[in-house]
Amino acid sequence: MQQLPDLIACKECDAVHRRLTLGHNEVARCSRCGAELERDMRDHVGRVLPLTIASLFMYVIANVFPVAGLEFHGAVNHTTLMGAVLSLGAEEMYLLAFLVFVTTILFPLFQLLGLIYLLISISGTGRRSHGLNLWVRMIQTFRPWVMVEVLLLGAIVAFVKLTSMATVFPGPALWALGGLALLFASVLSFNPRYIWHMAPPERRKKLATAADRTSAAPSAEKAVTAKPESP
Amino acid sequence: MKTAARLGMVLCGHCAALWKDVQAHDRCGRCGARLHPRKPDSLSRTWALVIAACIMYLPANLLPVMITASFPREEQQDTIMSGIIYFWTSGSWVLAVIVFIASFLVPLFKLAVMILLLVTAWRHSSWRLLERTRLYRIVELIGRWSMLDVFVVSLLAGLVQIQGFATVHAGPGIVAFAAVVVLTMFASMSFDPRLMWDTGAPEQEKPDE
């Protein structure tokens, strides 16, 4: 098995392209189907860690404080996110409670802590252990199930729905959810697969020599037919 | 156009490293993910998930998603559609449109597109490959937004719990609805868009190499 570091295949149509050196914030797209192949993330990398830590603060506020309060004939009721999950559980809607719990509480937290751990351990030693590999893959796998921005819209819809029925007032967690959704939009634009580009020095050297060997090849096809000798 | 499959290469689905001379059961040398030339059993898995989602689509739309009991009025059961109509008639048109798109149009669109993609990929069709790929991208992007109604009902059930005056309970319909969303999300994840290009790309008629 041999890696072809100077080639890249489109994940949507399988076309093989020569890997381009991307300039500032440039995006490489597949010439056949238009899918994104690669994106220059150098600018973003430095921002991800502070944004993730800010998100973590927002996350705590969003989970500790009530999302909204309701006043009905003098009786007042507040609910937090966890409170909503628990009341679903109390109605024996366990599957639903589980789904809401993982998509709005567990996976966002996992995503944030995972990214923080990953970025800190990468910046420290630049080395990647086997456990770290697994960690990156898990963060990627769970990513579609982080639904903070959908929850925010859901909270707004629920809020407006109640205004016709009773007196409702937004809780601190509603604002925090807004902030969290914005921060998450920026944090999640960092695809953890670019972690692999922050390769440790000795590996980068190896990749560079491999690239030099085939850099004379004018096209993707030629680079392949050249068949660089196996290590 | 040279494709990885025709050149005997395998793309790692996680870290996008490209490998050649890959044996069965090999793992990516960079990130350790299992290497597959195509997502395993993509078509049959996606079919199974889409069919299951279609079955759940019926109770999701027919059963009540929310049961409201408020003291002077009698118990009221809302389905997805009656909730949207309620927003419309009470004057919240913006919300009516948002919920109509997220809860009605998006799931229907997803199921229709997934069936279209499956049938065309299955028949090795080369019809409008670019547009089909674009449809797949849209389905992947919008799929999560159908969870909107699940969160609305959950928050209402958590908030409106004033015993004796007003209580909101989640109805059985919302469980079926959540199942449709989750199943279609899994379906779009297990579908491999490269299968469309494999069999349908017009270049394939010309023998290459």
C-alpha cells in the first residue's frame, strides 16, 4: 500500500486531480462535478481554538440557565434544555428524549471538548498517536448530529407559538443559544481532516520528497504512470 | 476523465489521503480509517433506510405530534399539518412558512430525491449527472433542518407543564417524525454519489487505457 501525496480524488465523482498548492483562502474544486476538493485553512487554524473555548462558555450558559419562562394565571414555569429532555423522559418518550439529548447536549459538548483536546495536543508536540486518530474520526462522524442551530430556530418557533397562549419571557439560555449557533457555524467550518495537514516535521519532509519526485509530471495521469518506487 | 477506481486507487473517506495497491481490509496509513473503494453496500443500505423512512412517513403525518390540554378549553391534538395551519390562521405567516418548509417540504423532497438518486444509480443512468450530484449535495445540507419540529415539541412539552391549567405532551407522531429525519439522514450518509459517476459517466463508452 502506497500513498499518492500529490494527487487528490474527488469524494463525489471519483475524478483524480493533481493536488494544487493553494494560495490564501483559496478553494480547489473538482473540474468534473464542482465538489470542494481542498480548502486553504492556514488562516482559520489559529482561530479555531479561541472560538471553540468561547463556544464552551456559551454552551455552559445555554445549559445551566432556563431557555424560556412561562407565566399562566399567576403560575410560573421555567425550563432548561435538560429540563425539556427530562420531561420527555417522564412521559416515557425515551427514544425522543435520547435523540434530543444527544443532538443538543451530548454531541455539541463532545465536539467542543474533542476539538479543544485535539488542537492542544497537536500544537504541543505535533505528534499524533493512534488514539488521537480515532478521536479525529469520531469528531468527524458525529458532526452531522450536532444540531445547535436547528435547536435555536426551534426555540424561537416554540417561543412565538406560546406568545398567543400565555405570557412568555426569554431566558438567558435563549441568547446563549444564539451566540453558540453563531460560534458553532465558525468552529464547524474547520474540517478536522485538515489536522492531517499539520503533519509532524519528519513526516512533512517525507511528503515533500515524494512530491518532488513526481513534480515534473504535468498531469494527474502522468504522475500515476510514472510509478514511483515503493519505499 | 481518470477516476481513482479505474486507476486502482482508493480514497480515504475520512482524511482524503489517496492510496494505491490497497488490499482488502487495509486501513488508511494516515488516519487509520478502513479503506473502501466505495461506501460498503451503498445501494442496498440506502434502499433499506429510504423504505423504512417512507413507512414512518405515514404515522409521522397522520398521528398527533402534540397534545395540548389547557384548562378552559378541551384537549387539542395537533398533527404536523394542523400545527402549520394554526400558525397561518393565527397570523404568524413567517413561522408558518418556516415550519412548512422544514417539516413538510424538506422530508418530502429528501425522500423523493433519494428515491430518484437510487433508481438512476441502480439503472446505471448517465442522465443529468451534474444535476443529480447537486441534488445529493442539497439533500445532505438541508436534512438536519427537519429536526425543527422535534425540538419545538420537546421545548413546549418541557415548558408548558402547569398542572391543572395547561400542559403540553409530545404525541406519538413526533416519534415517527423523528424516525423519518434520522433514517433519511442515515440514508443520505450511506449513499455513495460516486456510484452515479461510475456507471453513468459518458467517458466510459470510449475505452480508455
